[in-house]
Amino acid sequence: MNRFLLPLGIFALLAVVLAIGIRHSPDKGLIASPLLGKPAPQFSLPDLADPARQVRSADLRGRWYLFNVWGTWCGECRAEHDMLLKAHRANLLPIIGLDWKDEEGNARSWLTQLGNPYDSVAVDASGREAIDWGVYAAPETFLVNPHGIIVFKHLGALTDETWAREIVPRVTGAPQKGS
Amino acid sequence: MLPELGHFALILALLLAGLQALFGIAGPWLGRERWVAAVTPAVAGQAVMVSTAVACLIASFVGNDFSVSYVAENSNTALPLFYRVAAMWGAHEGSLLLWILLLALWTVAVAIGSSGLPQRFAARVLGVLGVVSFGFLLFTLATSNPFLRLDPPAPDGRDLNPILQDPGLAVHPPILYTGYVGFAVAFAFACAAMLEGRLDQDWARWTRPWTTAAWSFLTCGIALGSFWAYYELGWGGFWFWDPVENASFMPWLVGTALVHSLAVTDKRGLFKSWTLLLAILAFSLSMLGTFLVRSGVLVSVHSFAADPSRGIFILVFLIVMIGGALALYAWRAPLLKSTAGFELGARESFLLFNNVLLVIAAGTVFAGTLAPLISDALKLGTVSVGPPYFNPTFLMSMLPLIALLSVGIHANWKRGRLKDKQRMLLYTFVVAAVLGCGLAFGVYYRGKLLSAVGATLGMWIVLSSLVDPIDRWRRGLSVPRAVLGMTTAHLGLALAVIALTTVQSFTTERDVALSPGETASVGGYEFRFLGVQPVEGPNYDALGGTVEVTRHGAPVALLKPQKRSYWVQHQVTSETAIKMHHGSNVLIALGESLGAGRWSLRIQIRPLVSLIWLAAFIMAVGGALAATDRRYRAAGAPAGARAAVAAQGAA
Amino acid sequence: MTRAGLARVTGAWAIALGTAHLAWSVDTTQLPDPRLQARYVTLTHELRCMQCQNESLADSPVDLAADLRRQVRDMLLAGKSDDEVRDWMAARYGDFILFRPRYSWRNAWLWGAPATLLLLGALVSWRVVRQRTTLLATDHDVLDEDGRP
């Protein structure tokens, strides 16, 4: 075999790697979460509506739920708000909000003015809870199954498409259209 | 009107580049003399058209024409005129146009400079350059047209990214690209040689000045980028092993190997296939860099807006160009054989080791840079690579290289005759060790083993490099420019080694929180914080701090770091205040307001850091000297005579 | 092409977090024990900021980085080892948060690359030198100082 073909061969391999890289690149900014398939963090945080009460993960055991991380300072959260309201009205599963590093007064007015899609909102003033979920930019939405396992994570504003293709099929047990 | 003219000029440039490629490659192949003669006019025409397009775009910026989408994205009426011009290459589309312009200018230079070359060969070189131009022009027109209109026009622009609003923007990209693009010339020479089936010492001699010149520009460009990052970004860092930085560093490493390999091929007709491969590799890495930066496959703070469709186009272009060149290589390289010999201690040996080590260095940087992609493709999960990987692995191949350098430059061709130089080498090493350890342990007190090693090896190169020139001078002999260039470049490298060793070993850095009137003591200096005042700028508002710097009671400087908030893009940037004092740099940057006038400040003392960029500049000057040696300008007769003698010798 | 600028991720959600800072942060944390402080500085420089992904935790001005720096500080004060801190971070954010790739079988190719290349280089050099020293016997060119016949 002509050993001078070696450089061409190595380049061919490189081209394949780069092509795969391009194919995956829309997801590049969305780093795969190591928490997928693992148990969701246990939490017990003050309720935004009534600080004397706690929002607890223990209360949600045995049910599907959406965990949505948001803040009033976050523009994309505003953009996804209507989608969340729609999801709330569909009454498919409870939506738990995590108000991340926010001002409680602002958060309450926001929900009053724009509508409240959440069954309850937990307040994460220190940011510690969000870190436990591996959150690095709002909004982020997690889907947790009745066994408490995180089965899906969405980065960025929640869209109709994601809701229909990723969340609804998993919750209702219907066959998913692609992943 | 102007944007349409520019757009039209680009289309014409595309056609002319296509003709240039067609005539240049098919002309000699089919024996069509008229086609061969038509190449140079095509080159000229393409250059004129590209220049017109660039002029139109700059004019649109200067005239605040916000009906052009690219202008609206990157400029603003409040932007000072200087930056309005430089903003032309401030983002993806415009910087591509700059690329194309520089390629056109290099092509013109080659056309003019190749008057002494055989016409068919020169046509092939220009033809290959035409293929590259064609590809980039097509890419620009198809995916990245800077002349697209905005309807209705924007009332005002989104302003140039504040970090780019700095004199560095005017010089760094043009000079860097000149070097980057310049390796296309070596690539074209290599392809022309492969197409023609002729690769001899003449070819190497012709290619040398172009390659060395491109190398010089690239050295300057990288150094400028590093310097710019240093004083603009405020971290005091000057090299982050960021993918985009690596994208320019890999061609530099391979380019250095190429410059040396060409010397061996020129002088002794050896390493022909290696030289060929290096010429292909250097430009391939340039093109790969272009791909990495604009396709979005890698995370980088430097990358342009990510767009996978652009990535696909460039990848196809890469496959055609590099795959084509490597296929030619597989075809022609087996025919390149030489019967020359040399012994282990000969100059050829040292240059072989030099090139192997440089390519290994480039290989490790390559592995680290593409690791996320490779790991992902091989389904090995995500991996991220930063300085903790690059620093030690880079050192592994570079330390042997700088150690061998001092010895290698004294080795003779074919028979090293190093025995005669043993004593000189030993003496210079001892002196270097004394100086090096003196620097590491004496001047700075805190040396580690690596500091002493780096300083010693650097000093050794200085001393060893100066032995021959001084000897020649004392004997009244002239020093050929090429030798002067080589010595200068090596000296530059030595200084860079010494500077880098010092900076890495002896930098002092502290973050402090001070209220007005309070003093912090760092690295032997005292810093008295005098508070923060609002400052108004042309298109920004700033908070300016004042810090009084003294050493042993004597005043050193009054430094004024700033935090600027740009009006249009609402971005906050930090302007570091830097003062050079006794060879060291004192840096202060503002952190955050901690309330009640109290602020956090970052203070750094970096010894000899400015020497790094001076050293790089010296290296580039060395390259420029070597490239302009008169020997390279003569082509023809001498080569023929030599070939005859060589043929006799081999018989 | 060293050009600093925001990586404009499609979707713009990353920029949506209030003002985008092109500055960096000054970290005035001081741990009581100088050895702990040294470990703190090293660790915060080795961990990536997940929002400004090309900056380390030490340099990034965003709130998340400040929170994670505090986390490192708390863990060090609680007596955790460097590896435990790295594992804690990676468990939540993946290996991407580490600037120093893990020493694992998955990354063996990466960490092994330099040594492998050096070995290959040595082999190639040895072959070439051997070939050429053999040819020395049949090479009768007499060269001048410049290396030319």
C-alpha cells in the first residue's frame, strides 16, 4: 500500500469528525445534562405565595411534574410565559416553578399581571437549589417522572414543539415521534 | 448605489477568479499558450474588483448607510470615524472580505515576483491561488454577503462590539490574516510542483521567501492579538489556549517547520516529500481554523455567529482543497527520492528533529482543540480542555527543541563536525546556566526548577547564536542577510523563552477590596486607592478609578482604570490601567462597587511581560530579513549549473 | 483570529440574563489558611463558568460564578478534597465544567497523545537518520560552508 496515502486517510477521518460536529452543533450550546436518568434533587423551599409554607419534592412523589426555572429579570422567561400558561390550562401535569435569584415582590407582581401557570412556586434566593439541578441559564425546564427521575431537560424558552414532541408523549405514555 | 456596485464587483471577482483558476491550471496542462498568457490579466482584474468591493463597503460604513444590513449590525452614528472604517472587518461577512482582499493582494505580489520563473509553472501557482479565491468568493456570495440590504433601513446601527472599539482592531486582523492567507502561496507552489511533476531545489528556493514572509506576518499577527487581549481584556492574561487562538497557532508551528524544511530541500535536495506535506499542512490548518471559527462546532469567546450551513459549505471546500492536494501528494510523492546522506550530528539531523518536534507540538494543540469534537464523535462523552492540558503538553515537545537549538545552529551540513565546537558549546552553556540561575534565584528569589531550566536554555540560545556572527565580524567577513535573519529570529525566540519563563514563574496577583484612602501592598509596591469618579466618553459612560502607586515611598504612577458602559449595546467593559516600571508591568483593574465608595480591585505585577511581544517582533524582523536576501531573487542560470554538477556527482 | 466578542448562540436566551458583561470579576475571597487559599485559587481557575463558557469561575462576573465560587469555598472550609469538589461540580454540570480533562480511560487518547506522538516522532527520526547515514558512504558531494556542492 502506498504509505503516502496515509495523510489523505487521516484527513478523511478528520472530515468525518467535523461533519458529525456540524450535525450536532445546534445542540452545542446546550450541554447534555449529567442528571438525565438520575433522581431529581430533594428540595424543601419557601412557597412564593405563602412564605410560611414549604414547597417540597416529597409531596410530588408518585406524580409526573414539570420543574421550570425562571426569574423576572430573564427576557426569555417572559417569552415562554404564554406557552406555560397554555401548558397549565392543558391540565396534564403540575408545573412547579423555581424563582431563581429573584426579588419576591417583583415575582409576585409578575405572576399577578401576566397570569400564574404554576401550581406552586418555590423561592430559591441563594441560588443553591438551581445549582443542584445543574441550571446555568434561565429558563430551563425539567420533566420528572413518578419515580422522581429526571427524564427530560429543555434549555431556553419552552416551545409548542417541545411540549408536543417531548413532554406530552412521555407523560401520557403514547409512542414518541423521534427523540 | 454603492452597495450594489460592491455586490456586482464581487460577482465579477468571482468570475475572474474562476477564469484565473481555469487558465492557470488547464492552460499549461492542455498546452494552450493564450490561456497561460491570460492568467496575469485575470489576477489583476480580480484584485481590482475585490478592492472595489472593499472600498464600497468601507464607504457604506463611513457614510453611515444603515440600509446595508451588515453596517446596521456593526456600526452606529456615534461611532468614531476611525472605528467606522475598522468595523468593516469587525464581524463575519466583512472579515471574510478582508481575507479575500489579502489573498488577491498576495496573488498580485506573486504574479509580479514570479517574472523570473518559468511561465507555465507560474501560471499553475496563480491558478491554484485562483481556486482558493474562487472558493472563498463563492462562500461569501452564497452564505455571507456583506451587501445585503435592510428594508426599511435601520434608523441607527447596533454599534460595534465595545471590546473591538480599540486601536488593536485596526491592526491585528489585517496583519494576522496577511500571514494566515500567505501560507496559501506556499500551498500553491506545492500544488503547482505536484501538478507539473517537478519538485527540485529550484522549487524550494522559489518558495522560501514567500513562506518566510507569510510566517513573519503571522508571527506579528499572533503577537498583536496576544498583546491586545492583554491590555484590553483586563485579566493580565495573554494566552488562553482558546480554540480560535489555537487555530492561528497551529499554522504558525507548522509554518516554522516548513521554513526550516524548505532550507534543507533548497540546500541539499532532501526532505522533499516532507516539505511538500508541510506546505500542504500549513495552509490546511489555516483553512481548518477558518472552519472552526465560523461554523459553530466549538465553543469560543472569539467565534463569529454560529451557523451550521456555513459550516457545511466550508467543510466541503476543505475537503475539495485539502483532499485534492493530499491526493496529488499520494500520487507524486513516491517519485521523490534523493540519494544524499548525512551523519547523526549534521545540520540536517537537527533540522529533522526541529521539524518533528514542531509538528508534534502542533499535533498536541490539535488534539486538545478538537478533543470535544473527537470525543463526541467517538461517543466518548463530553470533554473540555483548557490550559491545564495545553501548558504541560506543549512544554513536553518545546523543551527538547529549545535545548537542541543552541547546538544545532553550529552543526555543518552533511558532516556535523560538532567535535570542533564542543568547547565553545560547553563554555556558552556554563555561562548561560550562571545567568539563568542568577535570574531565577537571584533577581526574583522565588525560582523553581522549571524557571531555571527555561532561563538557562533561553540564555544559551542567545550566546550560542551570537558566536558565529561575532566571529565573522571580527574577521571582517560580511554576514549574509539570510544568516542575519536567522540569527535575529533565533534571538527573538530566546528572548521570548526568557520572558515567558519569567512571567509564568514570577507574576504576583492579588484581588483586594479598598475604601478611598486605603492602601494595599502587593509585590513590593504600595497602592493607595483614591476613589471612583464618573467619566464621559464619545459613546460610553464610565466610572474611573484613581490609584496612586509608590515603591519604597517613591512615586511610580497615577493609574486610572475604568469600567465603561456603552450606550447602544449596554455592555460593560473593563479598561485596565497599565504602567511599565523597571521592566515589569503593573496592572490595575476595577472590580465591583462594594458599597459606600469601597471597590474591589485586581492588582498584578508581571515582570518582563512586554518582552514577550518585543521578542515576537524581533522574530518577525528576522524573518523579514531572511525573506529579502538577494539570493532568492535570482532564478534560472545558477540552478541549471548546479543541477549539472549534482547529476555528475550522483552518476 | 483572536477577537473577543460574545458568542451569539442562536436563541439568544443566554444573553437574556440581564446586562451582558464583557468585564470579568475580581474575587476578594480570602480563606484563613494560605494552603486552602492556594487550593481555592487553583480550583476556581480550573472550573469553567457555564454561562461565559470561555472564562473560569475565578474570572467570570456573572452571579452563577459567584455562587459556585462560594460553593467551592464552603466545601474547602468543610474539609473536602480537590477531587471531591471537582466531582461535585461535574455531577451537576457534566465534565464540561472542568478545564483539566479527567484522568480516565475515556480520555486516555487525549492525555496519551503527546507521549504517543513523541514516540512516533522518535521512531521516524531514527529511521530517517539511519537511512541517511547509510547513504553517506555513497554520497560524494563536497559541500561548501553554505551547504552547496
